[in-house]
Amino acid sequence: MTIRLLKTLVAIEENGTFSAAAESIFITHAAVSQQMKVLEDKWAVKIFDRSHRTPQLTPIGRALVAKARKAIAEYNNVLPSVLEDDGLNGELMLGAVPTTLTGLMPLTVSSLKQTYPKLVVHMQPGLTNDLMLQVERGRIDAAILTQPPYIPKGQVWNEIAKEELQLLAAEDTVSDDPIQLLRENPFIRFSRNAVVGSMIEAWLQDQKINVYDTMELEGLEAISSMVLCNMGVAIAPRRCVQVMHPLPLKRLPLGPTAPHRILGLIHRQDSAKTRAIEEVVARLRQAVKVGVFTLNMGRMGPKNGI
């Protein structure tokens, strides 16, 4: 048995079918079937129920997938543990929700790279639920996202910052009353596919505020630009690290009932890159203390406060 067979088994669980798994790991469907037959013969257990049109993992098969993930993680950690670099060299795959990509993440990654120049950081944007799934499946090492209603078993949550939600309105709007503006103006909605979008909807319902939706967008930059052009008002997080040259908008507090979202970093408990992830968490928290991203700060290292 080789680690390659275990990776194929995990790929089947992640992709749902032998064909999709074959495409994801760049081998043929026949090779996938042959490898799984080798595993079943070697272990003398039934990993797949082939009575269905698409083979399904048996309970034993699902348990083996969980063990295979741990074995793969241990295998990936062999060289770093021998070299004692704890994953601070090589590649680190990070996911991030879009609202962090223009302030928090550039400041964090810039700081990290100055201290560990041999660490190659890859960034992948996405929404919270999708990023959590990718962390679970081992496609990315960690992700910065909005705290979900629950943390999946086997994953570790590190709180980074709290961001209060606020109203965005064009500067020439007459009123500064957020409730009045919500009731009297078109509403540009933060995507309800995002956790923060669901939070906004829940708050509106709790406050019994009926809004007139005109559009629903995912990116904070897109939403802010629409508000700037007097297309409506919106509710969005007040970012924990402010961007350079923010758009000239009214940013109004929602009052004592204002919700807030919690940003954090999530990773697998059995990750082979725990040391590197701990360093990312520390740099994220330092970036929040600085609170603003500029070109000069983006070049700052640990001796200069980040």
C-alpha cells in the first residue's frame, strides 16, 4: 500500500464519483477502480457498496477515509518535522472571505513574507461555507472567514476580530437616521449566500424593517460603489483593517441593536502546518491592532509593529 492509494480514496470521497476523482488527480477512471480494488483486497474489507449505479462508501469506507486523511497529513509533515522548519518554508494555502482581501490580508501576508521569505503564500477568495468545506477536505491549509453557527468536528477556530455592521449611504443623503434611510431608500443587499448576508437579513427581520431590494451582491467594493452612485443604501461590516483611500460614504452606526460579525481563522486540528498557521494567526491579530493598511505599513516587519 502507498500514500497514493490513500490519496485516491480521499479524492473519491471529496468528488463523489470515481470519474470525478480521476479528473481531480489526473489519472484514468480505470486506474481509480484498480487502486480501490487493491485496497479492498489488501485489507479484506468492503470499502464500497457497488449495488448502486455510483459506488457508495460503506461505513467502514467512511471510517477509512477519516484515517487516510490523518495518514496523509502525517506523511506531508515528515520532511518539515525532520528539518524542524514546521512548515515555515514551502507553500501555504490560505482562503479568505472577499472583505478581507484589500486590508487585513495584504497587511498580514506582507508581514509574514518579510520574516519568512521562503514561505510561499497562495490566496484563494471564497465565501465562508465553501472555504470551510475546502479546509475540511484539505484543499487549503486554513481560511479567514466569518464565524459560522458551528465549528465542524476536527477543525480549530481562532478568533481574530469583531466587526460591527453599519449603514452605508451616499454623502448627499439628507437624513442621518439609519432606520429612516433603510425604509425610504432602495436596498443593496449583501449576498445571503454569505454568513454576514444572513446576519443582515436576521437583523432586519428582528427590527421589523421592510426594505425594497434592488440588487444582491457579494463584494463589499461593488456594494460601496453602487451606494456611492446613489443606487441605494446598504448594510456592511466596518472592516477591522481600513483600506487606503476609502470611498466617500456616510457610515452610520445601526444603534444599540447593531449586530457584529466575528472574523477568525479556521484550520484542521491534524494540519501538518500548525506552526505556520499559528504564525498567521499572530500576524492577523497584529494587523488588527494597526487597524489601517497603507503602502508603508504593508512593508513593515515585526520590528516596526507588524
